[in-house]
Amino acid sequence: MWMRWNTGQAAADRYMAPRHRLVFVTGLYLAYLIALYGLVGIHGDSIGESLVRLVTPLIELGLFYSFTEWLDGRWPGRIASALVLLIAAIVSAIYAVQIYALYLSGNFITVLAIENRTESRIVAQRSLYLALLIAVVWWLIHATACLRARRAPRPTSSGLLPTQRSRNWLLPLTLALLLVQACLVPWQGSTSLLEVGYRQAPIGSLVSNYGKVLRSNLMLPSSRQTDSAGEAATFPLEKREVYSTPLSFASTDNDATIKNVIVIFTEGTSARLIGAYGGQYPNLTPNIDRLAARSMRVTHYYNHTAATYRGIQGQLVSGYPWAGGGGDTDAWENSNLRSSMVSTNYRSVPMTLRDLGYRTNFLSPHHDTVELNTMLRMLGFDKVFSFDDVSRDIAPGNPMYTVEGALSDGELFHALNLLLQRHTLSGASQPFFTGVYNFGTHAFLDVVAFGLKYGDGSNPSLNKLHNYDHAVGTFLDYFFASEYAKNTILIFTADHATYPDPAYRQVAGKDYQPYFVDQIPLLIYDPFHRLPATYDANGRTSIDLAPTLLQLLGVRRVDNSFLGTSLFEDNHQPIGFSAIGREFYATDAHGVYPEGSIPATYLKPFTDDKAAVEDYYRLEKANRIFEPLH
């Protein structure tokens, strides 16, 4: 019996010896195809595109196979074996995380995801650990087979042990596959369309995107730099006026002597699901719609950048920050880079209003360990109310319901109501400017157990927007019943558009293109002016928010470095312009056009705007956005 077992095991080893690596590669390839066609549901490819989509991962997996086979035969020692197994572990891990990314977002890991990795807690679900566990088990099976194969004689087709000559074909094959892989490099990185390109493959895409991140970090201000003459002598963006013509809207009979401002930056929310903007889901956003009915609703208005760090900073300084959202992690979480960024001089809305006697505040859902709060303080807010402030001082007896470590939307607006009720935001005769940012509508999240779901609760995107709307409603109930409704401009907008995760794509509409630029809400409630019910921005973007707000307040002659123009003035541009790092888009009333798909009539203004943004990046790196105040 024992002899038969040994004989059978030896036969199995002889069978697996030349095939174990092929089995390993085949398993990864099949798992990828199941994820691609079973989870993502790729459709719409031509026959040629489908063939390329199937072959591209075979090239990188074939490269792994041929190189490790050649290496294993060329240097059959322990060091080579360890290197082969290490490479196999890396390949297995990359395929696991990319398959998980396909499951979660319908796309490979993007540059934006890499640069926002401090928020990985949002996507670190049990299914991720399951995918990694399966990858580890598959690698262990492969490693065991490798070790057993090294002890087993591997016959050639003639029944003889392999010689070096029988493996000579592996090196030319490896070089040929490497050449083909190099030819595919230009198509491996993230594209403006946030879905898997037919020429992309898991390893090539991840390597390409990490390369983009490393190159982009060279743009970050690791130290203060000067111009070519050796001195940062000029600040070409500085000007002395915010707008040039008086506001065309009549004033109301409001005789309030104080003009407060509240700006709500909704996390990652496009306009298309909101009822007031034509959303097709009944009673999804009744409270936001209620606000829209009492406000000026701005249409065809797009985000000018992403993600949150860029979105909030960019709107408050009317610029295109290089670091933030995509790039915020590498900048704000690095102590050396952070110190340089904090010392970069901007002229923001809170800085301007503070100099005019306003008390400036920001209500953040995050703990102070999150660097968003550091950025907000850099922007000149007198006080940033954090999660810690809410739990310790504002609502100490209230149970702190959280979403991934941040205040829930309900808790956030409850805290805002308390701050208003207690007149904490300013003194009795001092106006205030307050910003608010929520977290519960972030991509990849669903409402937590106590949250309000929409309909049958099957779609997370609908759930979290409906739950957020309810939280906003509790604030609006208080606001419109208080004296603040008579002396406070209330602006409702978003930090950026909705990230197109699978749940959102299901409900976004047939005309939706999964770009990270889209129309976002802008509702302006102004008790001091007779604003129209609707106002067409005609494709303009959130770069214009800061000058628009200051024009409503009548703040005209102040030093600033705004790139934007008030929405109430003609900026003499046929397009809006959005920039997310090195990804550039044109916008108009009809849609979004990524670079490479710009209509011919827009090429000249697009090229000019792109050059202006790249100049902004260079000036920012040299700390030449705004001259330091002495």
C-alpha cells in the first residue's frame, strides 16, 4: 500500500512539475475574466476590442510565466527559487486587489484611489480580505507545487530530463512579450472615463498609475522655490478687484445690518439625482427641493476639480490646487510636504471676510488627526470645529453616531443647529462666514443601521442621498424658523461631482458618462437680493464660486488672486474648464469633453485654459500665488 502511495505521488509530481506554473497563471486569468464579465458586466465592445481585452492580461501573465520559467531553469538555486516565489506573490496580490477594485468600483485602482489611500478604510470591507485570503491560498498552493517540482525530475517530450537547450526558447519569448508589454504602456493608466479600457490589464494598469503618482509628487512643493532669476519677485495673478460691474439684481427691503454666510459643501454629489434638477426618483430629496424652491437654482454648473481637498480649497481660493483630492495623501500626510503647503500663500474667502470683520468658522465631520482640518486652518478659518469639538463641547451628552470614523450627517447638522442656537459662530454684532462639509455621501458607502433608506433600500447611492436630505431638512427646519433666514445667505453646493461607483451608475441615467466631472448643485438663498428662480451657468464651473459670493456681499475692491469670474459677469469664454491633476476637461451646457475629445471649436480656448492651469501649478510650487502680507 505504502509503495503504491509513493508511486502515485511520484507520478503526480512528475505530471505537475512542468505544469504547476501554468496552472497558477491560468487560475489568475480565469478569476480575472469572471470578475470582468461577471461582476462588472463589460458590454459594448466590438469583436476586435473584445479580443484585445482577452489577450492583454495574457501578455503580462505570459511574461511572468516565461521569465520565471527561464529564471528557474537558468539558476536552479534557493535564491532564484525565493525570487520566483516573491514575484508570484506580488502578481497574485495585484490580481487580487484589482479584482476587488473591479467588484467595488467597476474599474481598476486609479491614480485618485492611490493618492487617497488614507481613506482606504472606506473600501476595506470583508470581501477585500476574502480576496486577499484566496490569493494567499492560491499562492501557497503554487509555492508548494514549486517546491515539490524542484525535487521531481521533469521529463521532456522525449521522456528525458530537460537540458538548457530545451529551455532556450524561454528567453526570446520573454523578450518578445516584454516588447509587446512596452507597446501597451501608453494605454495602461487611468483615463478620464472611469471604467476599464479594453487595452488595460491588472498589473500594467497599477504600475502605470503608481508611476503617475510618483511623477506627480515631483510637482509638490517640498521646499520653497524661486524663479529663474533667483527670486520670487512677481505675483502675476494678483489683482485689486473681484468684479467690475454692479450686481444687476434689485435689492429686497431687508434692512438687516448683518450679512452672514453659510456654505454647505456636500460630499461628492452631482445634481442629476436631486429632484429640483430633474431627478427621476420621487421624494428622494424633498428637503433639498424645498430649499431650491426658495433659492436661485443654478443650472449647467460643473465641478472644476476633485476630490475633497482640491474641491473645497479650490472653491475658496478660486484656483486649481495641485495637491488635494488626487494628491492630498502624499502631500498632507507627509510632514515635510505638509509644512511647505501650510506656508503657501493664498487669498481665500475666509481670509478676505475675516479682514472685513467677519468671524470665520468651518464645521468638519473629521477628527483633528485627519489632515483636511489642517488644510482648512491653512485657508484662514478662525475656528475649525472638528469631531472632537462636537463630542467634547458642542453636544457632549449626545451619542456620536459615526460613519467610518466621521460624524454622521445627522450629527453634523445637529451640531450646526446647536452652534446657531447658541450664537457660537459669532458675537451679537459680528457677521459670520461658516463652511460645512459632510461625509455620509462619500463614494462606496451605504447608510449605517440607523440611517434612512430610500424605497426598498437596495441602492446605496439613493440611500445615502435620501438620508443626507433628511439631515439637511432638520437644519432647514431650524434655519427658516429663526432670525438667520432674514440675515444669512445660504449656499448649498458640493465639493465635487459624484464618483461613478457601480451603485451610482445603476441610477445615474442612460445619458451618463462616468467622468469625475459632472453638473453639481448650486442653490443660493439670498434674503438681500431678488434673485431669479433659475440661472444658467452655461457650462461654467465652481472656480467661480468665490467671486460670485463676494459680489453678492458687495465686496468688490480687495486684493485677490482668483482665477474665476463671478457667475453674474461675462467671462468671455465659450467653455468651462476642469482639471484633476493632469486630467483636463472642457464643459458646456451640453456636457463634458475630456482632453482628446474636445470639439474643434473649443480647441483654442481649451488649450489656453490648460496653459493657464499649468501656470497656476508652477506658481503654486514657487509660492507665487499671492504675495505674503507683512
